[in-house]
Amino acid sequence: MASNNELNTALYSAAGALRSKMDANEYKNYLLGIVFYKYLSDSMLYEISDLVGDGRENTTLEEAQKLYEQYEKDPDDAEELNEELRNTFSYTIPSKYTCTKILEHINDHSFQIVELADAFKEIEGSVQDKDGKNPFDGLFDDVDLYSRRLGDSAQKQTDTISSVLNAIGKIDLVKLPGDSLGDAYEFLISRFASDSGKKAGEFYTPQQVSELLTRLTLINKDYSDGMTVYDPAMGSASLLLQFRNFVKNKDEIIYYGQEINTSTYNLARMNMILHHVDIANQRLKNGDTLDADWPPTMKNNFDAVVMNPPYSIPWSAIKGFLDDPRFSKYGVLAPKSKADYAFLLHGYYHLKSTGTMAIVLPHGILFRGAREGKIRQKLLEDGSIDAVIGLPANLFFSTSIPTVVVVLKKDKQDRNVMFIDASKEFEKQKNQNILRDEDIGKILDTYKKREDVDKYAHLATFDEIKENDYNLNIPRYVDTFEPEPPVDLGKLTKEMEETQKEIEKTQSELLGMMKELTSKDEKTQNDLNEFIKMLENEVRRNG
């Protein structure tokens, strides 16, 4: 069984074949797509060994491949086997297109890129869910196997892809323990985010922030019998997948997510499957969350809504949205130049009456006026906002600005708001800051207790907030000012006296050394005498 270190080494080796040819935001599509393909292929071969062989524990991938080829020779056997595979996986891959077969061709130098391209097409075309839709449609669109970036000739392109496949081919992805592959996939995504700079905001929320948002929505909740979670700007689904770590029965979670970027949407689908999320539990869509509301109204009750949307981006804000049930009760729309409140209201509309929502946004949403001020006032008057939590700056790959988590509910019994200033508690690393386990724990504990903590948290009443004109800027409620410590005048006087004595001692020593100096040059000697005289006057004055 391969170790996590072996897996990481193989993945880094595969990345090395691509790193010099394109930036991280591009080569992630190749590496993650090919890892996903091998996982699907290996899973199917091992299932074949369980169905018609000696079982996966006693069978290598190469042996399972030969078994598969043997069964394909008889049309009836092949059809029966494929039916079994479709019932288990929803997809099938012909034996000539498995990763094991392609690696065989790479080793005997007969591999051609068209084989891998055809394998991708076979996978995308073989899947059908219970509704007759194809959840794998277009999944490998971003893996452009004929790109000039891979090499300026067909042979160089083949060599590059062969290097990637060879590096990954050494690892048995299916037999990795637990969620090792999914975790490695997440780690790779985070590394790509780190290397991609501002583009990273399109597909990744740092793990610590994802954990905080997830756990905030689970406080005082019991979803052991199952739950629905929704992320309307899901990126690579890293935020949605955090629920698997904190819900007792993770196989009973139904995931809803929408993503406007097609490449990132494909990444999310792969990420889900590599974390062993059943296709039946995935409800993912490629689309514009704000302009085209999804899911339908009849499916708008989610136990948890989590979101880290793009900050302060423009949106259409056409007047017709004033009749949209997501926004109509607030009387105004989020400004065209800043969609922050449009995202917030969209997510809140889809929240179940007993659920909790947590969203990350820039601090401006706490105090900006005009339309945003009116929306904020209505939310506060309705008791929708449960907490405002200030985070440290430089937590995200895509921006260094400090951000804020807003927690919302529909079943609150009061209109109080818990303010937490967690902006100063973090670990500083080379390129960015991170929330430590103890930082996350303190935030959650404080949020749950809803009690004042000096310099850190305050439970504000609605009347307090109203007196502040519905301004939620955290410093208005949490005073983090630290006064300068009082000066000890006696200690300071003593230190000054000791410093003066040191100066006098040094001047006397310097004078002694200078008197020993002479020069044959008349001008130099005169300058030296003048300096000695000045120094003698200074010593006498101090004495």
C-alpha cells in the first residue's frame, strides 16, 4: 500500500513535467484531470477483479487488465460485465483505454496522445444518472492534449504527457488509506492556489477558513440523520467538502453547488468523486448564481449555506430583480458595482428556517451606506444577522485585505448581534497568515457562549446597533485599544544616569587615545589639536 509521502512525491514529479511549460493556473487542469482519470480507471479494474477474479486484495492492476481483456473477447460476457460496472460506477472504460493499458503502451514506446483523448471521450460519454443526464459531460474539456504549451511538436507533446502518466502510474490510487487521495488532491489545489496568485480566488478557499465557516453552521445542530448543504459560489468544492469532516454520518450529506467558471466547475466534480462522494449525493451546476437563480424555489431549504464569493464584483442589477423573491423584500438591489449583498441575499433566501448561513465578505459591507445601508438595516430589523466576525488580513491567496464572516439565521428569538474581533490572532507564515486550531476554537467557543470578552467580543443589543445608525463596523462594538504602559520615572532616571556615566567614561578613554596621536603634516596636527581641545572641554563640563 502506497504511503502519503510516496503519493506526494509522485504528484510533484508529475507536476515537474509541466511546471516549466505553463503557469500553475493552467497546468493544474492537466495534472488533476489525469489523476482523476487514473483513479476512475483503477477503480473499475479492481471492481472487475472482485466480480470475476480473485478479488482486489489478491490482484494487481496488470492482472485485472488481462482479465478484463479476456472477458471482452466474448460479447455476452462483456455486456454482462459492463452492466455490473455501470450499476456500480455509472461509467465504463473499454479495456484498450484504461490507464493501465496506456501505461503499457508508454513503456513499449507505442503510445499516442489520441489514445488518452479517446479514453476521456469514452468516460464522458458512458455516464448517465437516474434522470438520464450525464454528470461527466465535458469533464475533461480543460485537458487540452494537443496544446502547443505541451511541446512544439506532436512528439514533444506525447513525451510531456507520457512523463505525467509515468509519474502518477507508479501509485495505486485506489488502495490509499481513507481519504488520502482526496486530501492529496485538496493539497495540490491549495499549492496551485498559492502559485496562481490572484487567480486562486476563482477556485480555492483556504482550509482553515473553510473549516471555520463549516463549523459555525453546525453549532448546536444534529445532522446525524442527514443534511443538505449549499455553496452558490463553490469554486473547487473545498468548502462544501469540509462538512465530511464534522458531520457524524458523512454519507448522508447532499451537496448543492453552483460555479460560473467551467474549468473550476469541472475541478469541483472531480474533487467530489475523489473524496468518495456518491454521484447521487451531488447536485452541482455550471452557471451564474446571481443572474439565474438555482436551485428552483421548491428546493430552497438548505440546512447550511456557506459561501466565499468573489468580493465586490459588478453584476447586472437590472430592475427586474426587484421582483425576484431573493431580493424583493429589501426594496432595493445591491449596487451594480458591488455584488456583495446580492450574494448574501441569494444564499440567505435558500436557507432553511432552522438552518445557519456563514459567508465571507470584505469589511465594507458592514458600514457602506446608500442601497447597502438599507439592505443591512432591513436584515438587522428582521433579526437575520446573528454574528459578525473579523478575520486577520492576508488569509487568502487572492487578496491581502482583512475580511469578515457574517453568520445569518431565520429562527432567531432576538435581534442581538455577536461581534468578535479575531483579526489579531493568527500565525504569520512566509507568504500569508493562517488561522491556527486554537484561533478557530476560540472563535467558535465565543460565538457559542455569546458573552462579552474584553478586547475580543461583545454581544450588542439591537438598540445599540440602532444608535449606531445600523453601522456594524467592529471597532464600534469591540474596543481593542491597548494603552501604553505607565512610565516608571524612577527607573527611567536611573537608566539616564547610568547612560551618562557610560558617555563620560567613553569620552575620557577617547581623549586619552587621541593625545597619543601625532602627525608630521602641520594641517592635520592642527585639526587634531582642535579636536582634543573640544573633547577636553566636554570632559571638564561633564566632570
